[in-house]
Amino acid sequence: MKFEDYPAPVYPPRCAHPCEECGLRRSPAFLAVSAAELDAIQSFRSGTRVVEAGGRIVGEDRPSAQLYTLYSGWAFRYKTLSDGRRQILSFLLPGDFIGLQDEFADGHTHGVEAVTGTTLCTFERDTLWDLFHTQPKLGYHITWLAAREEKLVDDNLVTAGRRNAGERVAMLLMHLYRRAERAGMVRDGWAEFPFNQQHIADALGLSLVHTNKTLRRLQRLGLYKLDSGWLRILEPHALEALGDYFERPMLPAPLI
């Protein structure tokens, strides 16, 4: 079957109850949990939410009473300056835990927007301490997820502060491709890539014009290909070398 024969992704996919039927848990990208831990996650979970492409998952201007696990689709965290300029802080894929930063901040820290149609598992924020108290291993898993998010922000800071435009774009393309690959979102070498050039510019701190020129230059070099919202890495070693991207194999992550 050729890439062009694949149907477009359909959102949202079935998000089953109970949690033991979760499609994500069958993926080797996520850690297994015991039956008791799965029951605890099920009791912690309050429901499912669907947000269409471009919709707001978490408002930047108000605190959220809920936490989320992204079950399907793409989203991103962002902050906006008073004049409307936006900085994308990180991109979110299935399995990512959303909203924990607010637990330790005065006021809201960021917004979260859906890039594609998304499905989210919802959890009430005021039950978080009970989960830490009764299931310390799951509490550690949440801490692990928060630490991984901090590492991603650190990597983004290095990119914005020290990499040039070509290196920034190469780094982002490889980073998102590898994360999509890990999440099972790659088909025959093609990863779903629903981002426009404004998303890339906002994530990398580049102007839209500079982003466009850099993307075209790397594509002319034959390093990658974009086709109808799908990304294929043609020369991964060259792109990794350009972006100074040499990640260790990604460890299985907790799934809440």
C-alpha cells in the first residue's frame, strides 16, 4: 500500500471505558501498570473531552479545574505577549499529561491549543493529592512526566539561544518525527505533520520569512519532504548532524 492510498486520519478515535481497554496502553512506548494501579487511574479519571482543531484545551487567561492526558491528536502549549506575539513552548502528542504546571504556580502559566481534532482523558485537579497519597508509584509517574516536560523546555531554550535558523529547523523536524514515530503515528516512513510555517516560527523564535526560506533551503538539499500534512525524513543522519540532534533511545513513559 502506497502512502497516498492511506485515508486521512479520523478524529477522534474511540476512547474506551474502562481504562483497561485504552488503545495507548497496548503500545510499547508506555510503561505497564498493575491492575490496582489501573483501577486507581480509572477512579481518578472523570471523563473524556473532545476538542476540534484550533480549539482551546486550556485557556491562557484562566486557571483550569482539570488535568488531561492527550489520548489522540496533536496540541501545543504556548504563552502570548500583550501585543499578540506567541511563543510555542512545547508540542503535545498522545500520552502527554497536561496542566500540572498550574498546581505549583500563582495564576495560570500557559494556554494549550489543539492543532488537530483531539480526544483527552480528563481528571479533576482537586483529586490529585489523593492519588499521590494512595498511589505513590503513580505519583512518581506524574513527577517523571513533569521532569520530562522540563527537559523538553530546556532543549527548546538551547535551540532558541544557541542554534542558528537551519539548526533550529533541523532539530525541530527530527524531534517531532522521532516523537511521532515513538507514539505510533508514522506510516511507511511518513509522520503526520499538521503544522504550518507560523507554528514552526512561533516555536523557534524566527520570523515567518526566515522560517519559509530555511524550510525551502533544507528541502532543496533533499533532507526532508512535506506532502499534504505529512513529513518524511529523507536524510536522517544529515538532518541529525545539522541540528546536533543525537538523542538516546526514548524510554517507555508512564501513562496516566
